[in-house]
Amino acid sequence: MKADDVRSKVLEILDANMEGVEWDGIGRDASLAEQGMDSMTFIQIVVDIEAQFDIEIPDEYLLAEKMGTIGRIVDVVCGLLDGSI
């Protein structure tokens, strides 16, 4: 799966879990915490990503520091899908 396709699906998941955020203006490295993501929202986003992509995110990535931006989430998902993680 291409990174652009992963990003589109990730944005759909973020949009469903974080109301009122205009994703068009959010860059790859913008902090999702600054957009309103709290720990409970982060957990739900992870669950939704795992279900959408049929993957299991390793525990060491289940930290906002590791997946706290759109770019980091896309990188982790792409790495799991292509086997590099």
C-alpha cells in the first residue's frame, strides 16, 4: 500500500476520533496533542488503525512520542505493512 493511501486512511480515522480539526491545514509533523488528542483518543485511534490495516502495533510504538504526528503514524503503519518494522 502506498504511503499516500495510508495517509488518507489515517486521516479518516483521525477525523472520526478528533472532532473539529481541519486536517487540510495540518502538516505531517504537527503535534496531534496540540490538535486535541488526549490519551484516551490516542488509544481509540490505535485500535481503529489496527482494525483498518489488519496489523498489530508493537508496544514500543504505543507512545504519543512515537506516534504523535500524522507522519509518524503513517511511517509506523507503512513499516508494519512492508515488514520493515
